[in-house]
Amino acid sequence: MIIHYHIYEKNIKRDKDNVFAMVSKCTQDALQKMKVIDNDGWKNVENFTHDFFVDKNNPRVIVWLEVIEDE
């Protein structure tokens, strides 16, 4: 599985790496707790993408999961 993140910040004050670290940790923990994914280890999550945008009126995070079929 690949987890894709679109992160919309209200401004550019926070460092991207700090924002992504918190977003990814909280999101993956929530996905496990809700039983959407079994685990967020290397065997379950192959990779991530993360893109940053600014939207001062509507900061948000959009996450989607790309399932990789076994070959």
C-alpha cells in the first residue's frame, strides 16, 4: 500500500518535515485503530507521497490509500 497525503497549511510558517511527521504518525495510528490497515510497518506500507499547499481559509489534510496488488 502507498499512503498519499495532500497537506494544506494556512501559511508557510511551519517546517514541512515537522508537519508531515505529525500528520503521518497520527494518520497511520488512526488507520490501525480503525482497523483500516493491520500495521504501518514495512510489510504493510510500501511508501508515502506528500505534497504541500497553502489554503489560508481551509487548512486540511487529504489522505488516500493506494492498494498494491501482489504480483
